[in-house]
Amino acid sequence: MKKHSKISILFNKIDVAVGRKIYGTTSGFVGNFSGRNNVLLKVDKTIEKNHPELYSMVKNGFTSFPMQYDQSLIKSIQEKFNNLIEDDSTSFANSGYKDKDFGRIIQDPNKKFPELSKLITKDVIEFLTKYYTSHFTISYIYCGRNYHVPIEIREKFETFSNFWHNDKQPPSEIKYFVYISDVTEKDGPFHVHTKDKSAELLNMGFGDRFDYKLSEDILENPEYLTKMTGPAGTSFFGNASLCLHRAGDPDEGHSRNLIQFIINASDKPIEENWIEKCDGTPSDIVPRKYTP
């Protein structure tokens, strides 16, 4: 290994360790420090009363959002989603076993699914304008379906981010989630802890997605855990770098359809044709196949 590579690895380890200690995240000290000035950090009682979703986002690191979509819009998006997600020319399996898919992703939804721009309403823009102290942009769109995975496989193989983890992006990055199917506890809802509870769990010794170093009873304690459920059209915001989270595991015969908009700070205002400027699906996504 080259000398500069060893120095880089050592720096990253120190950066992550300092970030965990000071900020209670795995994003590293540099990422946390550089991203904090782009978002609202403090809220008061006035914001809690007048803008409860904004208050929850700042205080907890996530928030539900009021239902805002006409059912006709959701149905039209559902129809196109269903057509794209099962077609090998427009989507691909991101995990599976033999000939069975555990999850599928629509390829380049910025080009194949421009109707998704209708989900970014003026209310969403208004919320983001208040949350960000800088400009912001929608960098990327994820469209995916998670299927049931047998328990003997999901206990030892991460199929679709269903192990507890923090993202390693700067804390200025947040995600806007929209369910495109009805999601109950049986359908694998998004699981999340508040940012304060997440920091506490890291300080208690939480390791990483492959070695928790904490018991499932602690991580899945219903007193602190939130499961985001709701009918098709349900939406919410979340900071995946500050909040420990995971995808839920659908029961047999169930699945979950989800749209994610990945939002970042920007040095210029978001444009009306923002979806044309979005990045496509990353080319380095390697489908994961379970190997007994």
C-alpha cells in the first residue's frame, strides 16, 4: 500500500472518531463542520407553534409532512412506477438470490420518470427554503421497491439497507421520502431514531451496520423508535446522516414502493427544470447477490 493511501486511511479513521465524539454521527468531523452552516440549527417556541414540521426536522432530524397530493396524481405515478420497476430495460435488481429479487431500482428516473417533478410542490419548496440557510438543490432521485426476504437470509445478509446505520454524507444533505404504495408495519416501513437518541446510541458503543455492538432490544426499543407508515402519497423528510435508520423488512406477500429525493446545499437557487439537472443512477451500484 502506498504511503499516501495509509495516511488517508489513518486520517479518515481519526476524522470519523472525532466526529462520533463531538457530533454523535459517523459523517466525520470535517463533514459535520462544513455542512452545519447550511441548515437551520436552532428553533424556538414560535417555530414549534407556527411551523411544527420544521421544528421537528431541526429538533429530531426527521418529520412527517402533511398529505398534499391528489389521488389522481398518486395513481398516475403508481401506474408508471409499476411499469418501470419490473421492466429489465428500465430497472434492475439491486439485490437477490438465484432468480429471486429482494429489491429493484428504476434506472435514471430523472430521464425515464420526469413526472416525479410534480411531487416537489410549492409546499415542499417552501419548507426547504426555511430549513436551508443557503440555497439548495435536488441532486438525485431514487425509485425502489423492496420485497420480502426470508428471515434466515435477512439476519445475515443486508439486502436493501435494512441494517441499522448512519449515512456518511455531510449533515446538510437530507432526503424527502414519498411512499408510492400503502405502507403498514407489514410492508417494511422506514425505521428511524431521533438525532439525539442516535448520538446516545453511538456513545453507548454502536459500531456499524455489520457489527452493531448493541443488542436488537436496545436498537428496536419501541419507546424511542419511529416507524413511518401511511397510505400511498405519505411523505416525510429525514436526515440520514444524523439519524440512525434502516429500511423495514416486508412480511411475506408484501412489498414497499418508495421515491427518495436527495437534497443538498447549493450556491445558487433551485431551477424550475431542476429534474433535467439531476444526476442519473450512479454507475458504481453493484447488485448484491446472497451467497449461502
